[in-house]
Amino acid sequence: KQWYQRRVRADNSKLSDCYSDPDNEVSSPKKPCIGETRDVCSLTSRSSVHDTLRWLRNNRFNNYLQTFNNYAGSDLLRLSRSDLKDLMGVTDGIRLHNALQNRALTCSICLYVLFEGSGAPSTVYQAIYLESLTYRELMSKVCATFNIDPNTIVGIQKSGPSGISIAVTDDVVRHLANDACFVFTLLNTDRAGMCIIHLK
């Protein structure tokens, strides 16, 4: 019994470190609790209604799931501080506004990319910012930045240990380091006019 009481006190102490006082009108999550994952901060402009509701639930806005029942990520992110206060009241409106601002600061990564293509060589890297951290977002932004037709791209590869080539998937993108630098080339495939982006 004594061991159980000590364990409960220890667990409560850990939980108290995770969140500030709920009575504080501008409180917001300080750090994820045990068992939480990156999904807690994965709200982006491309988040579906389901993902948006999950983000609200993970960030302790359960009382407003009905209010935002038809909101996708883009809808929620468009709301101003004033809009949120009108919808939720001052206390929770400010808390959600702060959580959305923290999300914007912590969930995107920046990659620096150089295109090693034909023409005059360049040593200037372009910054690419990712929000949803998906393969499709990476491909879309690389193509837009370097004026590449996305319809000609059939995949992305990344150099791995010992020179191996790794197929880039959503999981690979989610584990890319912030401020990583890449030089990429376009590799021809056996399909006429189709290429693979190869990052190294």
C-alpha cells in the first residue's frame, strides 16, 4: 500500500509538470505528457476535420469539439484571437490562440536545398518550409521552388548509409532533421519524361 501511494504521488508529480494550472486563463501545454506523440502538434492547414478534432482533444479542448465539429485545419488556423474569444470566451479563447501559435513555432521544419541540374552551377540554397511533414508536401514544394513539373516526378529518393538509396515516404519526411541541407538531382527513369528526385 505504501508503495502504491508513493507511485501515485510520483505520477501526479509528473502530470503536474506537463501542464500549467487549468485556472490560468492564458495557460497552454508546456510539454507533452508520457505517451503523447508528435500528433499532438500536427495541426496544419491540410488537416482534415477528424485530425483537427483529435488535435483539439489532445490539447484539452474537449468542451469545444461540438463548436468546431465542421472545422478543418485551415478553418481553425484562419480564426483570429478575437474570433476565438467570441466563440469560446476570454479564457479558453486565449488558451487556444496560444496553442495555435505554439503549434506554428514547433511543428514546421526548414530544409535547405540546392538543385544540381543543367545550366550554370549555383551555390545558393533555397529554404523550404514543411508543415504537414508528408512526402506529397515535400515533392510539391521542391517542384514549386525549382520550377519542376510535379507531373513528371514519380518518386523521391534519399542517400543513406554506405551510399544506398532510400525511398522517401511520409515516415522518412517526419524524421528529417530541422535545418538539414540537401543537394538534389533528377534521375531519369525507364518511362519517357519521368524522373526521380534524388536527395543527397
